[in-house]
Amino acid sequence: MLLLSLLAGFVAPAHSYCDDFLALLHVKPTHLEFLGCKQQTDLQGEPWEASYRVAGSHAAQIESTLTKGLGIKKLRRTCCVWESVHNSYRDKQSQLFVILISTDETTIDRRSRWGEIPYFDIKVDSYPEEP
């Protein structure tokens, strides 16, 4: 019994730490830049948030890869930004990931002009516990 309780202290839930989550999930495209990861202690569930960015010229490729690999929704133009929100994915260990893609405010209103947008931002949240 003592051995089991000692071993339990060494077994952490999947992804209960900061990392390059898209690389861990094997869906990180070449042109996607990993900016870092930090815990958002001011948010409910205190998720680990991995941040990425991609140049607008590669955004369509990234969208396609994440749509196929993680089932995210295609980006849509909403007011002054391009975004894909309310995306979630569960890995084989049932770990929940919440994915958001967005741009800063832009006047670019057609996909064919995405190359004119400097960067698209991607956030992937992993929760230490179910939110």
C-alpha cells in the first residue's frame, strides 16, 4: 500500500504542465512558430496556455492542418478580425485542449488576401483538471 501511494505521487495527469501542445499532438505544421507557454492562474481552471503565431502567407495551410488534425472550425470574418473560436479536442488520454485562432483588427476581408495580414495568433489551452 505504501508503495502504491508513493508511486501515485510520481504519476501526473497528461499535459498537466506547459509545453508545445501541438508538437505533442503531432499536428504542428512547419511554419507555425511556438512562442511559449505559461499557466493562466487568473482564469477558471488555471489552464496552461501555449502561444503560437503564423505569418498570414501560411495561415491557410495552418488552418487546413488543424481542421484535419484536430477538427477545428474554419476561420470566419467577424467584425474586424478573422477567428476560429469554441474549438476543443480530446487526445487519446481524454485530455481536453481548447484552441483559438485569431488576428488583430484588420481591414482584410477576403481569404485570398490573408498574405497581407502580418500574423495570425493561435492559443492552445490545456487544463490541469476538467474545467
